[in-house]
Amino acid sequence: MSLIDWSTAEEVRPGESQSGDRYVVKDLPEGALLAVVDGIGHGADAASSAALAAGVFACSQTPVLTSLVRRCQQRLQGTRGAVVSLAWFASDQTMSWLGVGNVAGVLLRRQACAVPRQESLLLRAGTVGRPLPDIAASVVPVSYGDTLIFATDGIQRGFADHLNVAGSPQEIAREILRNHWSKHDDALVLVARYVHKR
């Protein structure tokens, strides 16, 4: 049984036929891997870079996020490159996450009294496919009902402010896309809720 309940919502930049945004959600014996990729630029070249990166994550059997980003870095050399954010949910009630570029990540706590109620992913500047900055994953505790949101830069910032986290992942993803898509770029929202109980 998966540790997460998840859904996505996405749109292609007006005038384009292909999105440069991709996602991967993969259950492994030890947990669940999530990745959101945004190919640099837009159109066919961005879509090609994003597909290559997503392929690396989809074929992975490791939860070590830094290793995954380095593999992706090798795969994307000679392409436009991409920005990526990843998360690993484990059954020990922890989540590791890592971001290179500008795919935003926000963790929203189910409990209203949680401190902090909202945490944001620390993003490293850079592009995967070009020389990487020093990268390291952060580890945070999670509990039943906590919700992770990844959003590419076609989604305006502040998307998690005043968000009703009581809705399903599908409802949350659609609400964010409806209210915060800039329409100047491809947009993808991935919402994952931790549903594992000890």
C-alpha cells in the first residue's frame, strides 16, 4: 500500500503543443518518490529535456535524492537542461526533499496547531545539465494528513497561502491551477498527502 495519496493538474503554455513540465510518482518498497521537472524554456526542446529527466527518476530504485540529481545531471548534458524538485516519503514518518532551480515545494501540516504550519523547500540556484551547486537533501518529520505541493514556475507564488487543505489532492491541485496559473508558461501542480499510519 502506498504511503501517499496524490494527484496532479497541468496546462500547456498557450500557443504550444507540448508541455516542458513532467512529473514522476513511484512507489518503492521503502517509500514513495516524487519528482517534478521543468525543462528550460518551452516547446519541443523543453519537453525533450524534461522527458529525459523524468526517465531517470522513473527508472530509479534508490531513495537517495542527491544521487538521483547527479544521474539526471549526466543525462541532461548537451541539452537545454531542466530544474527539478524531488521528495522521498518514508514509512518512519520523515520526508526528504531537494530542489535545484525554481520548482516550488511547500509542506502543509494537517494539524492547525503544528509549528510551523507551513514549510517551504530550500531551492538551490542552478540548472540540472550544467555544473551543479553543492546539493544536499533536507529531512523533515511528517505525520498522517500532511500535504506536499510541488509547482512549476507557471504557477504564481503564494499559491499555498489561504489554501484549504481539507480537500482531496485532486481538488487542491485543480484549485491551485485555476487560481494561480500565469498563462505565460506551462504549469504543473503535484499534490501528495501522507496517509501512512504507524
